[in-house]
Amino acid sequence: MKSSRILIAGGAGFLGSHLADRFLTDGFAVIAVDNLSTGSKRNIAHLQNNDKFTFVEADITDTLPSEITDQTFDIILNMASPASPPHYQRLSLETLHVGSQGTFNMLELARQNKARLFHASTSEVYGDPDIHPQPESYKGSVNCYGPRAMYDEAKRYAEALIYAYRDRYPEVSTCIGRFFNTYGPRMDADDGRVVSNFIVQALQNKSLTIYGDGSQTRSFCYVSDLVEAIVRLINSEESGPINLGNPGEFTMLELAQKVTDLTKSTSDLTYLPLPGDDPTQRQPDISRAKSILNWEPSIDLDRGLKETIEYFKTVGK
Ligand code: UDP
């Protein structure tokens, strides 16, 4: 029997590579496409001898290569984008381009293949929210001129594009998940995110860098919980947008304390200026995910941090 085939745009990224693992386990043939601007072959090295896995180095904003257009797909995951503030700021135009042209190309491919398209959106569509926690109905508080604009507006544009596309081509099946902060093994040690920064710093007994006074909050979802939510959303009839995240909310000072304790580190704290437009609070309202997908996260922050710390110990950072 021919197995179902899935295309993962951004398949060499942190999330994309975990999704590749999951869909291979579930019996799919997986094609990962990535331009490696922030993804890494390291994340998929363990799959190189798997004959159901193919890696294509290409940019989804360009004309797609024949390794992709010669295939047929049942599912397309649009995961491709720089995602951490330092990377999307460095790759500002590329981030806008992949959110717009890249998403359009994935929609066209989904239409040609009669595939279901999953799009990775983000809590950043809510900006610095003045409603807490954030339900999907909240329209957001976003600065289109600020230092996060290239990412926030790329993701907002991508959602608008998908809504318009659905209107024009109702036969194309699409769904949108809005991810809140996600962490776990294969995070890039150098991508500047708070979880990876703190763990790497703590393991080296270097000062943990707190931006601002550390009172800002985030809600951290362990990667396997998010993967399960994505699979359930794809397998449902739901089109979204639907929040996918862990509602447990922590200040950056609380996170620093947990990381220091779990690593038994002697690190102290260094306070650095808060970057512009850094959201002061963030917590997903996951009522819809609970009722529609029968999903909620199962891994708490302590357990997820332990797994992530073990990963960073083995990669030697
Ligand atoms: N942050 C911090 N120290 C760091 C890196 C980040 O205090 O070394 C803060 C950052 O200012 C933000 C929060 O941690 O308030 C989460 O940052 P991250 O870049 O991980 O995610 P995002 O801001 O996109 O949610």
C-alpha cells in the first residue's frame, strides 16, 4: 500500500524536525524542505538513513524544485520561518518574504495536490496583549513599525492570506495553529531564546542574562505536547485559528531560578536592557483546543526543563 506523503516546509528546524520524527513514526513518507537559514542538518542527521525521509535544500519563496513538484502530498506543513527575535531581526526581509510568498507557494501546492495545509502561526499575532490570557478572538496590540514587526506582521499577513485563499478556493483544506513559546531538545543554543540562553549560561556557570527587570511573563510548552496538538489539529475538521500552548505562566526571574536549581548552577543574574516592544505578559487561553481537539499539555515546566537540560549537556554547550 502506498503510504501517505507529507511535506514539511522548515523541516530542518527545531519544530519541523520533531514533526518529521512523529510523522515517520506514524507511517508517513516525509519530505523536509529547508533553506537552512536558521534550520540545521544537525536536527535531521539521525534520519539520513531512513528511506522514508528525504531532505531538499531549497527556499520555498523561490520556484519549487522538481524533487517537490514531481511528488504528490496529502499534507503540507508550513513551518518555515526564522522564529527567534535575533534571527528574524537579522533576516527581516526574508522573514516577511517567507510569511507572504512562501505561504502563498505552499497554498498553491496544497491546491494542486488537494492536500490539507497546516500553517504555523504564533502568539505574536497578539503583540503586547492588553487582554489576559489571550483567546483566539482577541485582535491584538501590534506595532507595525517596531522591532518585532517583521515577524508579527508576516505571521498576521499569512493568516489573512489563508483566510482570503479559503474564500477563493473553498475546496482547499487549511488549518492554523497559533503557537506560544515552545522549548525542548534541538533548540539552537545560539538563537537567543530565553530557555536556551538560560540553560547554556547555567551549564557554564555564567551569569543568566535577564532582559528588563525579569517580571515579564511567558508560557512555555514542551515540544512533544505541541507536536501532539498539531497532529490532532491536522486530523480534525477544524480550520482554526486555534491557540496551542501551555497555560502555565512564569516570570523570567522564576524561569531563571528554576534553571539554576535544576542545573545546580552557581550562576548569578545580569540585568540587561529590555528590548523594544517585548510583550509584558503572555498566556494562551486553550479552551478551544481542549474542547475541539481534546488536547491539553501534559508536561510541566520542571519536567520539560530537565529533558532540555540533558539535551544541552549532551550537545556540549
Ligand atoms: N529574555 C531574557 N533573557 C534572555 C533572552 C530573552 O530575559 O537571555 C526575555 C525576553 O526579553 C522575553 C522573554 O525572555 O521577555 C522571552 O524571550 P524569547 O526570545 O525566548 O521569546 P519571545 O520574546 O519571542 O516570546
